[in-house]
Amino acid sequence: MNTLRKNVLVVDDDEGVRRSYLRSLEGTRCEVAAVPDGNQALRAMERNAYDLVMLDLRMPGMDGMTVLRTIKERWPESEVVIITGYPSIDSAKEAIRLGASDYLAKPVGPDEIVKAASSAMLHKEWTLHPGGADPNQASYRETVARGERSRCAA
């Protein structure tokens, strides 16, 4: 089991949402930082390629889809979870096509934040594992179902 702390970046223009996600991830094996917009997110990624980015779609300036596209082009090993207050089938499909590991509709409770972070980090571990596991394989699904986590979990 990997015991290294994982780095998580929360990107949301709502300060209350950022604080909520930070509180939700307190006590996990994550180092969490937060920024209010896409431009600051990309600057933060340049300084420290985060393991996981929890990203809002609608923000002033650069929108979340542009940030997602840039992250996946420049830091493809980083997982991205989209969390939006304006969910739609089209934006969900686009986010997954661009490489998001999950897409959640606000409001999102603390347990959902921790579960999404844990699931994304598990996906990252399986993807980066030599020989790369397919999330559709039974062994991967069984691991997720048992709740085995080695990253952002309490």
C-alpha cells in the first residue's frame, strides 16, 4: 500500500465551496491546496503537478473545460474530477472525452468528496501500474467495491 501523501488542488470560484472541500479532505492522506480560478490553477500546476484536481466548470475568466483540456495535455498523469453546479449530459460527455475521471453535480457532500478523491486516486494507481489495469476489468471493480484505498482515504 502506498503511504505517500497525495497532492490535491481544488479549483472553484466560490470560497465557501473551496473551504467545504478542504474540510472534507481534512484527516485524509492528502495535501490540499485551493485556488479560485483556472489561470491560478494552471500556475499552481506549473509549480507542483497535482495528483488530483477537483475542478469547477463555470468560473470567471478561463472555464473549467479549457482548464481540463490543458491539464490533460500538459500533465496527463493528473486525475481531474469535475464538480459543477450546472450539470448537463453534453458537458459530462465532453469532460469524460477530455479525460476527466469523474463528473459530479453540486451540491456535493463531504462523503462524496472523499469518495471521489479516493476513486480518482485508485484509478490513477491502476492506470500507472505496469501493464495498466482496465477500470472495466472485474479485478478493478472488485477492488473499488471492497473500498480498498491507498490514497485520499481516512
